[in-house]
Amino acid sequence: MDEEKNTKPEQRAPRKKKTGRRVLSVVKWLFIIGFTGILLLGGSVIGYMASILKDEPVRSRAVIEQKINTNAITGFAYFRDGTPIGQLRTEEDRRLVNFKDIPSSVIDAVLAIEDNDFYHHIGVDFKGTMRAVKQRLFHESVQTGGSTLTQQLARRVFLNLDKTDNRKVKEIFLALRLERFLSKDEILTAYLNKVPFGNGSTGYNVYGIKAAAKGIFGIDDLNKLNIAQSAYLAGLPQLPSSYSAFNGKGEFSEKGFNRAIKRQHLVLDRMLEEGKITQQQYNEALAFDIKGSLAKPSQKAYATYPYLMIETEREASEMIAMSENKSLTKENISDVENAAFLEEAHQQLLTGGYRVYTTIDKKVYNAMHDVAENKDNFSKDSDTKGVEQTAAMMIDHKTGAILGMIEGRDFNKEQMNYATQMVRQPGSTMKPIAAYLPALEEGLIQPASILDDSPIILKDYQKGFHIPVNANNRYQGLVTARKALNESLNIPALKLFNNIVTIDKAWAFARKLGITTIQPEDYEAKTGVLGGLKYGVTVEELTNAYGSIPNQGVFNDAYMIEKIVDSKGNIVYTHEPDPQRVYSEQTAYLMTDMLRTVITDGTGKSIKTEFKQYGKIPISGKTGSTQNYGDVWFMGFTPDVTLGVWAGYEQPINTLNKDARGRARSIWALIMNEVTEKSPELFTTKAFKQPDGIVKMTVSGYSGKKPTELTDKLVTDIFNQKYVPTEPDDGIIQAKYITYEGVNYIPNEKTPLDMVKEQVVVKREKPIGQLVKELEEAFSQMKGDHKPISYYMPEDAGVDAPIEPDPRVDDGQVPSAPTNVKLENKGGAVIITFNSNAEKDVVGYRLYRSLNGGAFQNQGSPILTGDKTQFKSYISDGNSYDYYITAVDVVGNESTPSQIVNYGSSYVPITPEIPIDNGSSDGDVTTIPSSPVQVTAKSSDFGVQLNWEANNETEKVTSYNIYYSDSQDGPFSKIDSSPAAQFDYTTMTPVKGWFYITAVNAAGESTPSKAIYYETR
């Protein structure tokens, strides 16, 4: 047994050796497998990194140093003569600083918040990276990012700012390489010269610590920054746009400032934790008034030509973008989806050392701004409206080159370019572009064509209907196209736009002239030709469109950038002329001449006295204004240049006062006075060139067609030979008519002759009777108040040809006598008033007079129903006058006399009997009367009073006819008749012309008296 016990351990000993070998083997294999796994994992990581870095260049020391030290290359802009306008600003407003000039407070603040192990790591802080991963995974409130200052610098200099894993890997390797070639102080200095700090007090973005100190606190010397300010600046680079205390205009931003203060507190906390400041310094920094130490808003860097430099940047950026991307055009360059292209081009322009050559003439530009900056040329600033603004542009229309402009009056108060960026309603300046020019081109009108200035009724989705009016609150009736444009009448333009040219063709024409702001909604705007557009137009585009007129119908798109040269001298853009003929030379000349008389005889007359070179330099132009004078315009041109001017306030709701309503014209004249004096070489052409195919012709003033024997109103004007009228005048006829409620009707055959007129009358395209029906129909559907029918009657409605019979029907009864007859002495005349009759068939009233008790006689000149119920009769001292009135119906029935009213001594008149005179004259007279003699004219309260010697009673004269003409040679038109040797020509307008009289009896009409001249004084 003992032996057995002794032998067992001997037998188990080899098993121990085996177990040890097995453990060793397992450990060996685990090591081999682990090592292999590490190799595989390492290989995978290396392979992954290699795949990321395979296209990343290995940068040499020279490349790294060159990139680190590279900043924006300065560019320049030039006037047309090659003299510099100024230096292009860089988006990176940076002021480089050396390490020795950076105070410790700034370094401590930056390192505390961004990279507190900066001087100890090798470019990558793996501990910080893991901390950032943990903060992101657990959504901790404080996010530190994990990137060292070296990584941030590498990213900003060599990589884009996308947050991707690939970029992170590249960033790490670049940081390691930067640390190899640059010292820590060099890296820190480069970082503080490169990073953005948001907007400064000028509104520009500031880059680098020195520019930030100046732009945010107004401090030039960094050593003058205190701890609070240093901490404030150190906190900005993380989110510069969010932490900015100023917006893009340099205005204080409360939200941005508050966010920056929270960030500053975090920086101070870190500085305290890291032992960079004491508790006392920490408390002092928190108590410091940062807001009070902010820089005050100041003028932007572009001080000399701020507007021009900004506009040069904008337009040059567009040219660069379009030259590099052929899908971009002038029409779509401003679309949102193209913003990235435009921004890239802008950055390229500001940092690439480009030289931009403009078309701007220095003398012209300065002269225009001298006018704009003179406060005496404008109204005083208003507390409610602000500054009265103006914008102008002068274009060489032969090329399209912009010679000068007024972008605004004061860049410090308003940076928007009112000449190129502002869109405002054009008012009547749109009439030539969208109405008259296309109508002339299509032969639809000529300057002597007749347009009807009578109401047009337009659909209105708010009131039901809209009835536009002219600025003078009148409807003048038939006028020539030239007169309509001279006086800027709204109604003829509306009829051309809506009915003759049509809206679609009008806007298509305007687009050919460079008006790009027309919107789909404008095709539904019936008043668009008056400026009722969705947005409006720019001063540049409207001036550009007008430039085609003196350029004989050829449109050159306006441009300001002649060429752009890069830093190596390569031309990257040059303007290519692209003249387009939009309309004929003949149309252009007719329009030029029509706009010439806008100045000589129309709404632009003030230019004649305000423009010093008037009569020496040929000019034409068009005025324009919007409702209540929120905008006023003047578009004027010479054979060489076109100048467009706008005036108003920033907000269209603010209107110009009465004295400023002619502001656009006065500014136009002031600019032209300055430019013609300082740059006379621009005005060498002595006259507008008349092309072949322009002829002069006399036509009817009623129809614009060839005159006939009836035509007594003639107009002589120029025509496009292609469109001279060949048809005879069909605008007038000889007709009898009776007037009722402002409308002429065909009289009932039984209506007395004295109630009926017979003369030459006008045949309108839309007769007055039809217009009245349309007005009444519109009134029935309109919401709100409207003016009476009489307001809408054109001034020549009284000579409208009748087309329908008198609607009044005989009621079978004799009219009742007029009531409430009263007499009032007016000194040399009496006024007899009465109440109109209630009967619907009464057509008029007669006045009878008894002189010194004699028989009552019909005084002629009846009053028609609807007219003012008032007679006027002339009297003389020492005589007695008695009067009564009768009513006459449609078939000639006459009422009994009204009550008698009298003036003067107490003669007893012969008792009146029921009158039987129906206004006609019969008898055995066979010889026409002799001509009236001793005709005189004198002023009266109501116009002109004509007197003459009455014909002998034996000639049985029943009435006298009165004729008038503007010229002694005629033609004369009959204006009225009188039963007595006296006539009052009632008119509210000045008279300047000739009168003659004829006598009438049953045998006929005498030859005319001697014509006499009268002129209202």
C-alpha cells in the first residue's frame, strides 16, 4: 500500500508537464491571434486612412508656409479714362499682427476656450478628441469640438468647412505636418490672423484679432484690450455670425450681443479654472461694461465713391459668374438657386486681385453727385418721411454705356442703390413704352390720329368696376395722339394699351426694350400703362428703354463693366455689343418729335426755363408721376445721351409736397446744366436725324383722315409715309339733334325747331348715348359711391352725332306752366329762375319778354330739359321789363304762361295770350336780309358779349346766327343763334379768335357781317 502511495505522484508528474505545455501553447496562440488581429485592425485603419488620403497632396514646407502667409490680393476699379476709382474691398477685412504684439490676455483667453494643451500636444489632442466624442454621445450642454488650434488652422487654410469624418482624418494629418514645419508661436499667430470674428461696427466682416479689436471695440493697439474684452473676442470664432453684436449694416444686434456675452462668461470660467486669471480679475471682468465699450457705428471703408464701388462689385461679380457658368444669364443670375455661384464669384473678385474697368465718366459722375448732395435742391428732411431721395442714370444710348448715375443722396444714411436696385411704379413714363411706341410701329396711330378722351370702364375685382380719370379731372373728348401725350392724358393711353395695342403685345414690346420686371400678374393689370404694376421698374431699365428712341429704334442694353482683368493680366471678361432693332427709324423719329412737344407745349414745359442750353441742344422727354406724387419721373434725351431721373421717398406711401412735384424735372435740368458745362464733348450732335419716309400732311381734326367739304377742324402734322391716311373724313356729319341729359338724340318730327339744333356733329367710335348706358350699367354694380353722369361727360359731348331717337314720348297733355319763377337783378342783366316741370315729355322752356308794356315776344335761345333752369336777359335803366316762361313738350304743345315777373317802372303789359309760336318762321318774305353791321365785342361776367345793330323790321328777321373761328381766314363754325341783336358767348376758357354775325328770315340767311377779333385779357 505504501509503495502504491509513493508511486502515484511519480505517475502524475508527467501530466503536470503536459498541462504547462498546453497553457503555454494557448498563450502563444492567443498572442499570435491577437497580434494578427492587431495587424489586421491596424492594416484596416491604415488602409482606411490611405483611401482617404490617397488624393491628398503631401505638402512641402514651402507650400505650407506660402498658404499660411497668403491673404487676399487687392483689386482695383477704374473710370472709363483709366484713372482709378479706388481699391476693391476684400471680404476678409483683416489687419495682420505679429506674435510679439499679441498680449498675454488674448493668448490666455484663446487657449483657455479653444486649446488649453496647445503648447504640449503634437498638433492633435487625442484626449480632447475623446472628450468631444463623449460630449456628443451624451448630449452634454458644453461641446468643445475636440479640434486643436493647429487642426482648426489646417482646416481653414487647406480644407473646406464641411463636418465629415474624411475631413477630420485629413485635418489630423495636416495638423501633424504643420507642427513639423511651423513653431507653436507661428501657428498661433497664423490662427489669430485667419479666423473670422463676425461683423464690425461698419457692418463689414472682420477677420483676425487685430481687425476684430478695431471693428468691435475701436481699439488699434491690442495691448489696450482688457481681460473682459480679450475674453469676449476669444469666444467669437466658434460661431462668428451668431455671436456678432452688429449686423451687416453696422447696427447693434441685441440678440447677437447677448449670445456673445454668454460665450464670454464661459471663456472667463475656463481662464479661472486654468489659473490664467485670479478670482479678483474674474470678478472685475464680469463687472466690466462690455456694451459701453463697443465701437460706435462709423462710415464704411468706401468713403470717396461708396455707391460706385459697391455697384462695381455687384456687377463685376455677375460678369465673372456668367463668364464661368454659361447657363447663367442676366435674367436668372439673381435667382435663389444661383446664389452660390454669385457668392463664389464675389469672393473670387474680392480676393483675386482683379482690375475692373468701368464705363463711368468721372466728370459726369461727380457732376451728378454735386447735384444730389446739394441740400438746397431738395425738401428739408422730414421726421416722419425721412430724406427726400433721388436717383438718376445717364447712358450713351449709341452703345449702352452708363456714363454716370445718382444711386442715392447719402451713402451713410442709405446704402441701397436707388438707380439699379430700387423698383418703383413708373407712372406715365410707361405710356410711350407700352402704348404709343407699339401703336406707332404697327401703324395703329400717327401723331395726328384722333383718340377719344372719354371714360373707359374697367373691371375691378373689389369695387366691381373702375372708371379711371385724368390728372386734371377732365375728359376732353376727341384729341390728337400728340395732344394726348403732351398733356399726359390717362384715358387715351389706357385705350391704346387695352383695346388697340392689347396688353400682351404691349408687354412683349416693353420686354424687347429691356424691361425685365414685368410679372405674370401685370398681364391682368388693365392700368399697367399708367404704372399700376405688381412691382414696377428700375431707373436703369426705364432709362435704357427710352434710349432706344434717340438711337433710332435700336436698343443697346445698358452696361457698366467694360472689361475685367485678373491678377496675371488675363482678360476674363469684356463687354460684347449686341444692338437690337426693335422698331423702325420712322417710328423713333415720330416718337422723338411727339416727346419734343411734351416740353414745348405739354407737361414738361418747365424744362424750357430750367435747362440753360434749351434751344441750343435739342431735347425731348416725358414726365411721370404716381398717385398722390409718391414717385415723380422725367425721362429726357438729346441725340447723344439719355438721362432718366426719379424722385420720391424710400417708402412709396410717403408723398412729395406740392413744391416738390416737379422735382424730377428740376433735377434733370440741374444735371444737364452741370454736365453740358463740364463735358461739352458729349453733346456734339446738333439735331435729331430725320429719316426718309417722314412726310407732313393736313388731316381732319375729327377723324385724322383726309378732309372733306364738311371738315372745319384741321390738323397738320408729320406722318410715317407708310401710314398716311387715304380715306375721307368720316368723323362728322350734318345733322339735326336735340339734347337731353347730356346726350344728343334724333328729334321727334313734331318737336319745335327752336328746340332743335342743326350743325356739323361728330361720329364717335363709341357714341355718348352708348357711353351713358354703359356708365349706368356699371353704376348699378359698383360698390361704394361714384360721381354723377355729368362728371363723366367729355367736353365735346354737345356735338356728338345722334344715333337714337329722342326717348321722350308725348303724354297727350299740354304741359303745365312752370312754377316758382323769380327775377334777380345782376347789374345790366336780370336772371330769371324757375322750377322744372314734372312731365316727362317736356323738351324745353321759352322766355317771353314785354318791354315798357308792349307785347310779349319770344326771346329765343330756349333752355332744354336737363339744363340749368335759368334765363339771362340784358336790361337798361329807364325801361320796364316783364317776363314769363312756358314749357314745351316733345310734339310742340306749349303751356300757358307762368306767373309774370318784372323789373323797372310800372307799365301794365299787354295781357299775354296762350302762345302759338312753335319756333318756326313763316311769311311772305322772299328776300334774304342784309348783313348785320356795327358788330362789337366786350367782356362779360360769363364770357364775351356781342352786340350789333338790329336789321330793319321790314326784313322780318327772325334770328341771328353767331359764328367763330380761331383764324380770320376761317373756317368759321356756328356756335349759336339769337332772336335779338345781342348774344352772350358763355365760356370759362380764354377766348382768342374771330366772330361774325348773319341775319336769318324766311327767305334764308344773309352774307356774313365784318369779322371782329376778340381776345380775353
